[in-house]
Amino acid sequence: MTHTKDNSIDGKIILITGGTGSFGKKLTEVILNHYKPRKLIIFSRDELKQYEMAQQFSEARYPCIRYFIGDVRDRERLYRAFDGVDVVIHAAALKHVPIAEYNPLEAIKTNILGAANVIDAAIDCGVRKVIALSTDKAVNPINLYGATKLASDKLFVASNSYSGDSGTRFSVVRYGNVVGSRGSVVPLFLKMRETGVLTITDPRMTRFWITLEQGVQFVLDNLERMHGGEIFIPKIPSMCVTDLAKAIDPECAVKVVGIRPGEKLHEVLISEDDTRSTLDFGTYYAVMPIVPNSHVQVFVDGVAGKPCPDGFRYASDTNTDWLTLDQIREMAGLSDGDKAMAD
């Protein structure tokens, strides 16, 4: 993976909310190995995860790193943590769909009210840039998690209108399933393979796929290009869930168990309704904010984004880029033994 050097990291104080999660740990690894931040702050609420992460990224080996216990629900703690920070990458969220359905208020407190706290603290503490992670589930949401992330996205986009001309800039990055993240289907399938049966919800199901490394680099790229208010969406490949099962082990029986509550048959990253404000930049799309502001206008005029055709919809089932079995195995990081078993 090629890492794009930019002035948003080197010499700056960077803070990652949800920094002990899959994305946060990979982002930490990339920043420490390829950039020179003045300080890198890992902000999360789980002391055990911070302790374990510090075994890999210790302050003795990486003098710039700091571990900060806190919760995005706690406004006062955020104000303390954001003091002097230049860039915030907001990855903290309750993201598991069934858990959010069973504990709706908890998801709202973290994903919506927590986002509002991050915004207020960033503006008041003079943070220069904030980029927030979103999800395909925020597009035409049918579950609570998606609804909370839609609300969060709206908050981050709208916050540019009241942060002032020289104030904090907020943007969002949205992409689909991350290979190897916590709760990913790949480790689940690898475990199921031992039983000889792989369960899938629907053989027609398709998904966008992106690796952790690609997701991290896309966020870093957008830290440099953002002007505030954009929702950035990468152009990434799709795969069929049945192909994933074949890639894991074609000898396994496949059992169809039916689609789960809150689950979609296909992923959508850009809906038809978003198309009117979406620009195509070649390797990525940007949904521009409906509320006009000068920062976005400069961005549009400065970079030749092309309007998407009327009725365009960026969805996993109508995508033009599809993964082969070999590509799925490579992205999933299957070992040579795994590959041989699947061949």
C-alpha cells in the first residue's frame, strides 16, 4: 500500500476516538510507521484494550503515543482530551446491529450524542480538522445503528456552518464491509469450516469489500483533501457471499438460514436521492452538503469533480467491479494452506 504524505499528520497532535478498535489500531500502526506526529493520542473507554495495545505500541518505543481513558458521552473528558489537538479522527461507535436493536438508547447516546459532544469539544478547543467514520448502513437505514450513523453524519456535515470561517472543518468517510474487522464474516466462516457447514442468510446477498489498510489510507488521503462538509466514498469492489463461501472452502455444505432483522440484501453507499449532490472524482465520490458554504465551493472549483448522472445509485449489486475467488482469498488474508484447501 502506498502511503500519501501530507501536512495533516507530520508535526501535529492527532487524536483517535475509539482508538483501540480494529480501525484505530491499524491507523495507529500506519501513522507510527509512516508519519511523524508530534503526539498521537489513543482515546477509548476500555482500560484492558488500552493495556493490550500498549504492549504493541509502547510509549518507550514510540515516545509520541499517549493513552487516554474516556468516553465520547462525557463532554468534560473530551474537552480535556482535545486541548491542543490539531486533528481528530472519530472512530468511536456502537456498531453491532443486533446489540443496537436491543439497546437502542445506548447506541443513540454513543453514536449521536457522542458525535455532538465531539463536535462541540472540537470547535471550542480549536481543533483544525475532524474526520468521522460512517457506514453504508447510514444510507436509507433500516436498522437503528444505520439511523444513528445517518444522524451522526448530518451533525458533522452541518457543523461546518456554525464553526466559523476560520474554525474547525468536519468531513465524513463512508465505506462498506471491512475485511478482518471485529465481527467480520471471514473469521466466522473460518470457524464454521471446522464443522463442514457454512451458514449464509441469502445466496443473492452482495457486499462491498475493503481492507483495513485501504480504509486507513482513504481516511488519511481525505484528511488532506477535505475542505469541510463532504462525505467521501471510495470506489471499491463487490463480492457475492456465495463466492466468499467458495473461497473459504468449496467442499463445505452451505446452509441458507434467512435474512436477519435489520439486514439488507445489498449495500448502498450512494442512493438515488444523494446523486444530485454527488461528484465523481475518478477513484472516489464525494457527496457535497446541501447547505452551501464557501469551503465546499472552493473544493468544487479547485478539483474537477464530475456530476453523477441522474438516477445513479452506487450499490453492491450493480457495481461494475467484482472480486474473483483469488482476489477474495488474497483480501481475506488466507494462508497457503487455506488457499490449497479451497482449490
